[in-house]
Amino acid sequence: MKNIIYRSAFITLFALLQFDSFSQIKFKLERLDLNSYRLSLVCQKSLSSSESITGTMQISMRARSSDGFIMDQPISVNPEVKWAIGTILKSPKENPDYDYFAVTLSTMAIKDFLYKEGVDIPLFTFKNIGSNPKASIHLIDNETDQLATDPGSSFNIRNHISIIGYGFKNSYVGNIESEAENALPLLRGIKLSPNPANTYTRVEWQNLIEHEKGVQVALSIVNVQNGVEIERKAVESEIGEFSQELDLSNYTIGNYLVYLLRNGVRTGNALKLQVFH
């Protein structure tokens, strides 16, 4: 009888351990432009439709208090799913350099998310409606954030998601650093004006990547006919929208491609420039 009990307990424990090993959901925050963001999740284990019932979810982010980030109400990607800003903490004593924002799932026990391994599930978008367009916001990490790890804190700011297929416990295991993975489209040329151009043109671009020490941004102008780089100019590497005037007086008549470079690597799409004299 004891052997049966021990065996049953072992099987139950093994099943729970196996269940737990699949409990892996990561959150992903993408910056769409200077003021707009999209929040998604990525599942590391596919679930059947009957297992894909989401009970609760809280996604917490933080921004530097000095930047004046103001979060507008989140807009759900799925109209059947509702989200709300559940908590805003301004410079809590546990980490006074940051303001915290927690967005919570208002719709309970939803079946609208199909959890497929490695597939992004967009949840909602939101905007910074503060006056500082350079302000940025980031997901917190439950294991490293100063407020989330403070045992004396009375604030529930930790990231959380519960799904029936994962046993309705917290299945959050971390974040996907979208800026590192998607650096190329975050540095992009917007337009050339005038174009076609005679003696000069102005390049406008947008940089959504926060400045890192040692990172260099440059403009590269390439002759379409022979593929030769005609000119390279170092430009501003801070986050924001910028412009740079190009002197075309020594350019020959023809077509050129204007690239943005990040540490010497071409990023985003080239802008086509036509020069005439």
C-alpha cells in the first residue's frame, strides 16, 4: 500500500515539474515611433485551444522620473479584450529615480489568445502624452527590479500572467529585449527635401534607440551607378528626430542612395536621391 502511495506521489510530483518546465511566457515592448509603443507576449510552449484560457495578467513598466513620461490609456489590439492602467507609482521610496506603470487585464477568463510557440501575440498599444518626446519606458524584470524585489514593499508591481494550460500560476519568466533584436528599423530615414535636388538637400531621420556609449551614427551617400560611397558624415546619435543638410555642389548628375549607419552597419531602408545641375 505504501509503495502505491509513494508511486502515486512521485507521479504527481513529476507531472507538476513537467508542467512547470513549460510555464514560459515572455513580454515584449516595442517602440513604434517617438511616442508610441506596442506590448506583446511570446509563448515558449504551444497550448491547445482548451488550454488557452487566460485568467489574469499584469504588465509593469518603468520610466525615469526626470523624463516626465505620461502613459495614455492602452488601446487593445483585440477589441474583445479590455486593458486598464491599474497602478501608477511616482518615485516610490524603494526606487525614487523611476515612475512605475502597471497595465492589467480587465477581461477575465478570456479565450482570445492562441498560444503558439515562438509566435508574438500583440496585446495593446499606448502613447507617451508627456511633453518630452525623448522619454522612454521599459519593462521591469521581476528578478532584478529594485521595487519588485524589495521584500518590505507594499506595492504589487510584479509582472504576472496565469493560463489554465500552465496550471493558473504565474507563467511569466522574463522579457524579450526588442531593441537589441530589432535595432535596424529603430534607426530610419524619413525623407529628403528637396528631391530631386540641385545644390543641396536635407536628410531627415528618426532615431528610436537610446544612446549607448561608443555607438556612432552616420549618413552614407552611395552612387547608384558604380556602388561607390561618395560621402560619409557623422551625425547625432541621441534619441529623437534630426536633420542634416548635404552640400551637392560637387556631386555629378545622377542617382544616389542615402543610408543611415549604426557603428558602420547600414540600417533601415535607403532613401533615393536624384541630383541635377
